[in-house]
Amino acid sequence: MSVRYPRPLRPGDRIGVTSPSSGVPKELAARFEVAVRDLRARGYEVVVGRCMDGSGHVSAPAAERAAELMGMLTDPGIRAVVPPWGGETAIDLVPLLDFDRLREAEPTWLVGFSDLSTLMTPLTLLTGVATVHGNNLMDTPYRVPDGLLSWLDIVAAPQGEPFAQTPPGRHRTSGWDDYRAHPDVRELTLDTAGGWTRLDGEGDVEVEGRLIGGCVETLVNLAGTSYLDVRSFARDLAPEGLLVYVEAAEDNAFTICRNLHGMRLAGFFDAANAVLVGRTKAPDGRTLTQHEAVLDALGPLNVPIVADVECGHVPPYLPLVNGARGRLVHTATRSEIVQTLD
């Protein structure tokens, strides 16, 4: 098995929209329509599924959500699948997905982050199909800051050609956009300056490896199971080692510390050449910050740990491709992640 990349999207291709976790409440329907129109304006046909109900924490019963996701991922006429956003309990789909069938199907891009890590990371680990941890459908209308790419740029990128992303130097620390009042908002509010931070020590970092990772709070629940077998993935597909990335959504520093310890003990970081940590607004503990939590759990790895990367729940968004070959550079004057789909 080798890493397989879906072919680049072209105008006229179909994009499937379904909610494997949470759907879209009626009061946010206008924002959803803005995002769908943006995809169509790029020349794509958009197919909206039936599992979209936003009145509860899931869009439909698990069996229906799994069937719709499987249908879209195995339909050769659909070239990418993107949810409106994450949610809370996508884990109930994991045992319902037919990974053997997905392994045999023509690869289709699956895009998302947060609770979608629960599905995307196992999909890459078990089938070798690359997935995109990046901004979801409801975020898609935002203009992309200089230095970054949209998930739409990545799924249309030529295979084998490297693409680089650099931090824009600003991020959001307060408030959120009200999609009810302003469904067509396109400008990200980036109100605070800041770049990447090396946690484990000083000195320049330049390291390579295949990318794999996701949201701590969701992936920890799969640690030690066959669905999160990073050791086998590294042995079979990344003998050169991995660039592992993690990001905390909302749990406090004590919980994140315990979760990362558990993931390390389960082997999630065994093949890591370096660890990237997403910027977070999750709370510190009384005597433990989020940075300290990461260092406490992952310091024993003795690899570079670079934090405050734009790959989490704090805008803006730096999409990472699970399975891609990556090169991480972090010095006093330059920060960059280069990905190659090969």
C-alpha cells in the first residue's frame, strides 16, 4: 500500500456536502447557501445530501450518516466531500464505515477538521488515501490571508508539485462572526500579532516526514485501537518518519496533558520526527498552561515541538494533508511548511 491522492479537482467536478456529525441549524441556512454559491462560482457542481438537519447535535441517525458518507466517498462522480463543520460525536460512524471498500474505491478528497479528525485520520491510516485537515464549508467564503492556502487550492493542486504555506503573523483571539446577522462575511478578523513558538528548546528546526494528525479531544478516544494505528502506517508508508500535528479545541490544559500522555503511551507519536501544535484558545489550568501541558506530555519524545501553528480552531486556517510529504522549517527569521503530494 502507498499513499493515494485523489486527482486534482477541475471545473465541472462534483463536490458532495454532508454532515457526518453536526448539521446546519435553520438560522444559519443563509451562511450555508453563501458557501455553496462560492463553490458553484468556482465552476463546481454541488450535491447536498440528506443528512443536514441542525436541530440536534447530529444531523441524522448514525447508520444514515455513515451510509451517506460512504455513498459519496465511493461515487466516482463525486470528487470531494466537505462537511459544513465538525461537531461532537462522529465517533459513532467509525465502526460503520467499510474501510475495505474505501481502500478499493477510487480516492475522493475528504475535507474538514475538529470532529472530522475522528473519520479522516483513520481513513488515511487504514486505506492510505490522503485527506485534508483544513477549513470546512462554512469557513470557505473567507478570504485567505497572505501566506496561506484554502482547501480548495489544495484539492486542485497538481500532484507532485510542492506548495508552501507561511504564517501570516496575525490571528484572532476574541469574539466570533455572527452568521445570523452577517451570513456573507468574508473578512477574517485577525486582531492579534504572533507567530510560531518552539517549545522544546532553542535553535533552528528543519525536518521532514509524512504528515498525520488531528484534534486531540476526538483522536484520543481512538488511541490504542486499530483505527488509530500510526505505528503500522509509519512502518509501511513513512519509513522516513512522520510530522505529527495535534490541536486542542476547548479542553483545559490538565485534560489536554492527560490526553497527550495517553496518545504517546499508545504509540501515536512513536515515529514522529517533529510535532506541530495548533494555536488554541482552550483554557490554561491554574498551574499549567496549554504550552506546558504539551511539553509535559511530549517532551520525552526528544524531537522538535513547534506550537501556535495555524492548524486548529483559532483563525486563520493552514490546511494540512494527511499522508503528504512535509518539510517543516522554523528559524528566527522564517517559518514554513511545505507539502508535496507524492
